[in-house]
Amino acid sequence: MTIVAKVWIDEDCITCDACQDICPEVFEITDETSQILAAVRTDGQFDRNTAGSLLSGTFGAEYGEMILEAAEACPVEVIKFELVGDAGVAPIEAAAPVVAAVEAPPAAAVATGGSDAFQALMGGDRSLAILFGSQTGNAAGLAEKTAKMAANYGLVPTVYDMDGFDAGKLNAHARTLIITSTWGEGEMPDNAETLWNTVSSGKPSLSNVHFSICAIGDSSYDEFCKAGTDWDDKYVELGAKRVQDIQLCDVDFDTPWAQWVSQALPMLACVDESGTLQEVLLDEMITYGSGTSEEVDDGDFAPGMVVQADLSITLSLFRYCPTANESGWDTIACAVPGHATLEDLLTAIQQDVDGSFSFRRGNGNGSPTSGVRVNGRVVLADMACISDLVGESGELKIEPLPGYPVIRDLMVDYSTFEANRSQSKPWLRADPREGATLINGSAMGTMDSETASTLHAMTDITSYQLLHAMSDTVPFDESYKGPGVLLQHWTRTLDPRTGDAQKVALAGLLDAEHGLWSEADMASIARYGSEGRTASKALNAARSHLLNATNYTGPHGRLVKWYGRSVKWSGNVNETTLYRQVLGPVGLISNIFDGVSARMFLGFTRTGAPPIRSLQALVAPPAGVGKIPNMINRKIEAHHEVISLFNEIDQRF
């Protein structure tokens, strides 16, 4: 078996791609020469390896034959390597025959620079185990990113799916990172459940392990990041040594994860081959890692940028000055990269055109408060791509989010939205009951996975502030709580852990004067893409629930009930049916000469039936006085609400 100890590239490489084509796991072609990848070397560098860094881990055995083949294929014979034999190491040129090794490879590190202790640390085993528990893929993605960054510190990472991982091998990994999400009500993700049960029952010794944990969760649930905290407690209980405190991440996990990994990786990199943490070398390790991070980020870690051609646009930008109480529009003709985000454009205007221009910045991952309205669409500025927003005319009209007071230019005031949310107390308030135990020792109900999936799907909303701006009612009704707050109320009502008293309170808020019924037609929300449709579907379900819970009493319930019955009995879905229900008999007499009645008498009907049928509907049961609901002569101005409720909610009658 051929085992390569180290491989390097002499000068005069002609970048012919031969080596990379044969063994891309070791070689990478750049503009000027071929390089040895950092991930396969003990020093974690990315260059020609003329310093002679050893191949780390089992790379020399796994790719030995391929390295020799690449060396033989090199047309200028610049690929050199050394082999590990039964008796040691012997240098061999690319085209030379293999000879016996005579001296064992050094056990010490080959890191360039640093103290002797640091070089000794870098020369031993540098393996790192990264275990992930993931339900939707977020934790798995972070594990892969963490593995890429580990090479900065000379570590050789391996990412393990907890599903199928042998619990008996946990102690074999002296350096361990765990990244896990929490599923359902504080439960392990599906792929981590078996390993967790095995470890909990078998209790293997982990005294040789140094570890740290990153937990992903949702702070709207009481069992926030419970799977991660359970693993953290279990590892300590089994004797493992925590090198960095557990990091609890909310739904916006990118920033806290980045902070955690920047602290946990250098600490684990200071664990030597014997399993001892050499914390005195931490400063050197951080310096060493920062010296290679740029190469990794620009190399195989950072995703490639999709570059699009420049777009020539005419920008209409809303401006408002609170001091002068004046508003207007700035018109700017410019060329912008099609792949740029809207925030990139706004930042350029602020920096290059007008330093007084104001807008809310995001973090590049869809900040909930970075919303604006562009060409009639509400979007998050730090995610929306300009090429997706500009029309064929090349015009881009940017204005503040509707439904919010404007502070300055595109910056709006979210305080009313936050006040409505805070006053309604949407956080979980559970009655004492049997079930899972909280951190504070109290017990509460549990949630099955199907219910959890349903609730997550109903609240798959990037920004509740943006959802609030999708409503047509919000700009004209200051007392309306808005769809963003009401959607949170509704999902909390469906949560089986919610206490009965809170459910009653939330139902009252939903059914109140400025609750769900203020939004006449959810189509105004549904037109804003997938998130609008998700929210409108959930809110219509809430209205249907309220109608059934109240047995169709109240003005909205009675109208829907009698309108539905009239449709079923008469078979007519036309303006006459609607007028009969919302006006009552006296109202019909007063409106006998309006357009609807005139069309009836003249024989124009929407059903195609004889005109006499519609005439009979005015005076004969089931459309007569005896079938009119208990709302005689109470005119409903917004009678389109009746159609909306009937068409969208309940057509059982």
C-alpha cells in the first residue's frame, strides 16, 4: 500500500490542470501555479507546500495512489513527494522508482513560526469531530461551514450525522463540537433521537473529551434550545470538559453561530495529542488562525458570487424631512449591478449622493425591520435583488412601508406595532398540567410533531413587520392591530400548551372590534407572494373558527349564514341575493329603482333563468320576510365583506 507522507510542488509549474483533474482532493490550480489544499495538511496553509508540511490524518493513505498518478502525469515533473514505508521515509522524485524508506517521520509539528510549544502542539493528531442534529437542515449546514473554518487552526475536521453514529466512539474524539436544533416541544431532532437514548442509557465515559455546543431554537417556545442544553449537561455529567460555554441561537442564528465558532475553534485547537488543553497557547492559536482565514474564505469556503450585468434605471426615491415637515421625490438616473441588493443601492446613495438620506440597514440575512415598498411590493431591503424588482421600463420607485408613521425618508416608526404586540401578551402562558418539565421545575403539556409542523408552517413568515404593511386596512384604521399581531394570536390559540384562560383572552382579541373583522378581504394580503398567502390562509382559518365557535351569531356570522342559505335555496348567486340579505324588505322597497332592481325587472339576470324567478325571490319564501335574518333594515355599508366571508371561509350551506 502506498502512503504519501508529504507532497509539494517545485517552481516552473505551467498550470496545465493535469494534477487537479486526477486528484482534486489534494491539488488546486490557481492563476499562476498549482497549490496543495489546506484541508489535507497539518499546517493548514494553502500554497505549493515548499516548507514540507506533512499530510494530515489518513489523507496520505487515502490519496497516495492518486498523488503518484498525478506526479507521473505532470508534463514538467514539478510534483515531488515523500513516501512512508515500513521502516521510515524516503524522498522520491516524481518520475523516480520507489525506494525503501530508512527513517521514521518526525512526530513534531511543522507549523512555521511560533514557539516550540506551539509547533509541538501542531505536529500531533489534529482531528476534530463535528456532530450535528438537524430536522430541517440548518444545523447540518452550520456543521459544514464550521468544518471549513476549522482548517484555519490546523484542525482536520470530520462532520458526522448523529443518525447511525456509534455512541461507543464518542470518547475517541478528544475534540468535539455539537451543533443541534430542537424539534417539537424540546425534543431531539429525528436524526439525534437514537444516539441520545443510547448515551442516556449507556452512560459512556467521556473524560478524554473537550467539547462545545451550539444550539438552535425558537425563543417563542418555552423549551428554548432544550436539545442543545440537554447534550451540554449530558457531556459534563459523563466527564467531558467544556472549553466554551454553550451558544443559544434564535431563529436568526447566523450571527451568534459565527461568534461561537470564532471562540470555540481556537480553544479546541489548543487541545494537544494527549488530550490536554494548552490554554497558554490560545493567543498564538488565534493569531495563527487569523493569518489563514482570508485564504479559506476566498477559496473553497466562500460561495461564488453570481454576477449580473449592469442595469440602467431611473430611481424615484421618497424623501421626508421632519424638521421642515416637507416630503417629495428625488429622481436619479444611474447604472447598478443587477446582482446588487436594494440595500446596496441605498447605501451607495447615502455615501455618494446625499449623506442625510435615511433608511434602516439590515444584516444581509433578511432583517425584519429593513422593509420598504418598491414598485408597489413590500420587500426586505437587505435581501431583495434589484434585478427582481425593476420592470421593463427601468423605473424603480422606492417609498416607506405603508401603515407606519414615517420618521425620515424611508425610516418608519414600528413602536405602535410593538406596543400592540406587547399589550396583547402573545407569549405562552400555560396552565399547570402534567407533561414535560420546564427549566424552572414546573410542568406543562407537550406537543406532538404533527401539530408542531402545522404551527411552524402557519408562522413561516420572515417579518411580521412586513406582514403588517401588507394590509390595506392598516393605513386607514389606527386602532386595527394588524395581521402581524393577529397571526401570532391565532397560532398561540392553536398551541396545545396554551392555558385555557389565555385561549379565552386571545379569542376575545381576535373577535374584538379592531381584530380579525377589520380586514374585509384577505386577498389584499395574499397578493404579496408566498408569505402573504401563508398568512391569509391562516387568518381565514381563524375567522372560520370564530364563526363556528359563536354559532354564527353577531353581524358577520348572521350575514354569512343567511347569505349561504339563500344561495342554497334559490340557486342564485347574484346581486339580488346579496341585496336581499344586507338590506332587508324595507330596504329593498327603498332601493326598488336602483340599478340592481331595474335589471331584475327588465329581465337581466346572472343565472340565465327566466326573469320571473328573480322576481319571485323578492316576495316568496324562502326569500321572503319569513326568511330574512334578525337584522331587518340594518344596512351593511361594506357588503363586500359578506361575499368575502362566504367565498373564502364557509360554503357548507
